[in-house]
Amino acid sequence: MFKIGDLAVYPAHGVGKIASIENKAISGKTQKFYIIQILESGAKIMIPVDNAESVGLRRIVDKSVVLKVYAVLKERSDIVMDNQTWNRRYREYMNKIKTGCVIEVAKVLRDIYLLKTDKDLSFGERKMMDTARNLLIKELSIAKKTKEDRIEKELDRLMSF
């Protein structure tokens, strides 16, 4: 699926580069692993090649998906802000981020941003918003082949009313 040097998205961690593909013996069984270096944090993650799809490892979205992400960020009319507790919202948002789907991450950013207009965000909410924002900025900049600061400005423009 991937080769050395490819960029891939690992859910909740963001964009990484396939640094190597290695055989490792674990519990007496030899498996092939992708060794991924996450661009944002520098962390190295080992993912069994056979499990790559099931853990959500995927290619960077196509440029055409960027327009869909922007449409999600602009949505305002059909959004119902629920009054559930923060820890329930947090779990819901984390589950969306863990899917690795760029559209779901955009929904998290939009929903927290809208929540911010109604109330002061808690530390956890601000951190979740930053996480979603950073995941989007990195992937969209690669998809559009443009600088991250330009994507950041586009997101700011889209999120302001």
C-alpha cells in the first residue's frame, strides 16, 4: 500500500512520512511494519502492514476533498448545539478525530468554534480545537501543495462569521 517516503495520515496523530518498512519478530512471529515519523511531533510509530487499513492509516486527501472540508466549516444553519456535558462532547469529538476522516475532524473544529461563540471554552475544549485545527492545517496544506500559514488564514476566514 505504501512505500518508503510516502506521506500518510495516522488518525489522531496526523500526517507522517513512511521512514522505513521493516520486519520485526514479535512473540516469535515475524511481521512487516511501517515505521512512520509523524511530521508535527517527530514521534515514530510502528504499524503492522497487515493492520494498516484497520487502524485507519490512509493517504493524504485529494485536492477535491479540500472543498468539501471548507463546505463543512462554513455550515451553520443545520448545526444544533447540544447541551451535554463537556466530557460527553469530548468523547464524541475524540471518536470523530480517531476515525482519521478529514471531514469528521472538520466537523469537530466547526462545532467547537461555534461553541466558543456561546461560552468560554475550557482548557480541554481549547486543546481539542487546537488539535483538530492543526490536523487540518497540516493535511490540507499538503493536499493543496501550499504553505501552512496560507491554510491557517483560509481557515480563519472560513470560521469567522
